[in-house]
Amino acid sequence: MSAKLHILILTALLSSSGLAIASNDSSKSSTSPAKSPAKYSISCNDYLVLKETDKPVIIGYEISKHKNGKVSAAEIIADVEKIGPELDAYCKVNKDKTMWQKIKSVF
């Protein structure tokens, strides 16, 4: 994986970690609204039209959200390298499903 791709993944990881922390803090201070069932709604069809350089960033972000932002950059990179090819194959066959369904099944 190229250095540029590592930087993109790390940036996404840090962003999602910050969002996870911010959302946890705000939920303590007020009543939180009901969680949307469409939380992970990136369809496989949408995923397949992404640029190849954007796909690892999106996968890393989704993995980080799944793990509540409590994951190291090295773990994210390893998971992205593992899941990326599986997700591409899954989405080519299941265009009407969401990419999250495949990511969730791996964990």
C-alpha cells in the first residue's frame, strides 16, 4: 500500500475517532435521538463507482465506526487490506446490498 494511501486512511481514522468521541460527549449532555436504521447505507452500487484511491478510506472509516473509534491505525490498515478485495468481489455480485453488510459479516 502506498504512503499516500496510508496517510488517507490515517486521516479518516483520526476523523472518525474524533467524531466518535464528540458523539459520546454530546449524548451524555442531552437526550440522543433514536438511531437511524440507515446508518450504514452505502450501497454496493455506490461503492463500486468510487475511485480506487477512495475505497480504502471509506472502508477504514466504516471499520473505525464499527469498532467505535477504538482501534489503532495499524489495525485499520490491516483490516482494509484484508477486506478490500473481498468487498469488491461481494459488491460486484450483490449490487443491491450495502457494503456494510459484508464488512459486518467479516467481524
